[in-house]
Amino acid sequence: MHHVVILGGSYAGIAALRKLQKEKTLRITLIDRHPYHYLQTEGYELIAGDTYFDNTIVNLTSLCANFPNVTFRHAVVEEIDKEARTVTLSDGTVAYDTLIIALGAVTKRFECDTEVYNYSSGAKSLRGALKLNRFFQDELYKRLESAKHAKENFNIIIGGAGLSGVEIAASMQHFFNDYYRSNTLSCKTLNIHLIASRETVLHGMHPRVIALTTKRLESLHVAIHTQSRIKSIDAHEALLESGEKIPFDFMIFAGGTTTTPVLESFDVPKNRKGQILVDPYLKVPDNEHIYVVGDAAALKNAEGNPLPPTAMTAIASGRTAAENLLRIYHGKTPKVAKLRIKGIAIALGGKYAVIDIHILRLSGYPAYLMKKIIEKSYKWPLWYLARKGYRQIAACEI
Ligand SMILES: Cc1cc2nc3c(=O)[nH]c(=O)nc-3n(C[C@H](O)[C@H](O)[C@H](O)COP(=O)(O)OP(=O)(O)OC[C@H]3O[C@@H](n4cnc5c(N)ncnc54)[C@H](O)[C@@H]3O)c2cc1C
């Protein structure tokens, strides 16, 4: 039986899996270091304490239990050998006929010592989001309990003003503003400093989206530092290239991503960000057996321009790679990937969002409702499958 191995069970890997499982003559193994798919696109709510972490995950064992030709392996990928067509895992080795790499990317962090490390996190993992949320809750609690602490400023620096940076800044600030008003003014000030290296937040997006987002951030009192780069960070102080020093209690890295460590030693052409270059069919050039999808790949649109890393392109690339794999498996010609950003939805605290779907730009509550519909239409079918799979597993165990 042709064995397809999918590395990474998130947006891109699951999209490929759902398409491939329909071909029952394939044997599929999905591998992830976590037993869950973390919904990064909902991370902003978790960080701000608006939701419980269980709402932001999909269990991979239960999900895969729905498909008789799919096995889930909870293991860390350690090495890919493209000549031997094997993958070394933390608990053994697996051989493949076709490999789909959907390992995403990791947060690019500043070199920092343990002291800074303990007071900082990225937002791309569930662990990072929880660390940040716990710190946030602890600090609020400290200020609630003690009059001395209540007077202290609480500074958070968010390094990076792209999609994730602005969503986190707005959600945390909104949560805090509400908390401050409704809890007897027990904290003095939460200062969120959003550091944008370019002249605006959300650089590269439509000017109207940038304008609406900036207005919203300003109305929430997020301090936006444009054309600023962090030069160095010390325990509780960031030095900007302009010479300005900003004290911080917690630092969130949202300024960019880099290749996931296991792919660093994978000897294939990559771009400056460490993403693997792919051909128009999403394969590694000159290799018939390996596809790369999602944030791990240097994806381009039909005009050949680089696409930003989003869940939407991750899903589309996962589906396209699966389709091409199936076409080749059935002796047909693969199709050139036609990837594009259909729109973007940005949550900006409370029941406010900004949506850009090219023909239409919405802000406020209607945009928030649309954002929620987009999130739920992705999550609910997966939850439904995971619950169905769980019932099957539970029935077998009785
Ligand atoms: C806070 C935040 C908000 C965002 N908001 C949006 C949004 O609103 N809309 C949008 O479209 N995009 C958004 N994004 C971007 C989006 O989440 C990513 O583009 C998307 O997650 C990429 O999906 P992926 O499947 O390629 O990789 P990932 O989601 O990063 O998944 C990679 C998977 O590989 C696994 N893995 C990695 N290394 C190993 C290893 N060595 N062994 C085993 N498993 C491994 C990981 O556990 C993970 O499950 C947001 C991102 C963040 C951080």
C-alpha cells in the first residue's frame, strides 16, 4: 500500500489529511509533537483570558480515529532522510512513499538570557499563549490584592505589529480596560507598547485596513511605536534603535518567524526566512516524493509574489498538495497551485474586528460577527469529527 506520511497536524497538515483519507487505497500516517491541533488564529482570545484553552484545540487522536486508513503518531520529528525516504522520530523511524511536510514555523526570538526568557514568550504555541495568559492573570491578581502593587505600572512590549501582534495588543488592552473599569480601579495602568519596524502597523495591507486598525488601537490606548526596531533587551528593559528605552514586565515576540529547528538541517533550497522553496505543484524541486505546505513553504500567488504566512494559505496549500498527490497516484498530470489571499479578518478586542475581502472592507460588530463565523466554520466540523472519533475509541475500550 502506498504510504503517505504527513509531518505536522495543524492547518496545512489536516487539510491534506482530510482530502487524502478519501482514497482508501492509501495508508496515511500523521505525525505531530503535540496530540492536538492548536488553533493559533484564536490565540488572541486565550492570551487575553477570554476563553479556556480547551476551546482552542482539536484532539488529533480522536480526529484520526474517524479514518480507517489513517494512523496518528504523537512523536517529535528529528530528521528527514530524502535519499532513504525515511523520517527519524523520537520513538523510531518511519518509511514513506510520499512525504508532506507541514511543520509550520516557529517564533523568531531575540537572543536572551534566562531572566528575560522567563518574562517573555512567543504566541505561536499553546504553551507560549498559556505562559503569557498566566503571567497576565497573576499580575492582575497581585494588583488586586495589594494596594502597593495596584499603583504600579504594568508594561507589556509586543515586538512586531503584523496580524498576530495587533490582535494580541488590542485583545489584551481591551480586556484590561474593561477589567480596570469594573474592578474598583484596582490597577493603575497597563501600557501595551506595540513595536512596528515599518512606518505603519500591518505593513503591506490595504491602507483602509491599516487606518481602521490604527484608529482602533489608539482608541484602546495601545502605544504604537512605528519605524522602531528593538536593538537589545535586558532584564525588564528594551532598547530601541532610536535610543529610547522601554521598561517591560513581559515581552511578546510577534515580529516574525523562522524555520522549525528540524528543518534547519534538511538539505533543500530555502529562502531568507528559512522557508523551503517549492515548485508550482508544491513539491521540493527535483524530488518526486516530497511536498511542502503551509508556513514551512515559500508559497507564492499566481503572479509569483510571496504570500504571507496565514492559516488560509496553509489550508489551501495542504489541499492542493493532496490533490496533486492523488492526481499523480492515479496517473494524471498535477495542477499548478493557484494560491491567493481571499481576505483577512483581524480581531481587535471585544466585539470589534476589521475584515478585508477585497470588494468589501468592514469594521466593528458586523466584522466581528463575520470573523466568528469564519473561526467556527473551521473549528466546528473538526470538533464534530473529533467527538465522533472519541466515541469510537471509547466504545473499543469498553
Ligand atoms: C496569534 C496569532 C494569530 C493569527 N491569526 C491569524 C488569522 O487571523 N488568520 C490567518 O489566516 N492566520 C493567522 N495566523 C497565522 C496562522 O496561524 C499560521 O499561518 C498557521 O498556523 C500556519 O499553519 P501550518 O499548518 O503551516 O503550521 P502551524 O500551525 O505552525 O503547525 C505546525 C505543526 O507542526 C508541528 N511540529 C513542528 N515541529 C515539529 C516536530 N519537530 N515534530 C513534530 N511536530 C512538529 C507543530 O506541533 C504544529 O502542530 C495567526 C498566527 C498567530 C500566532
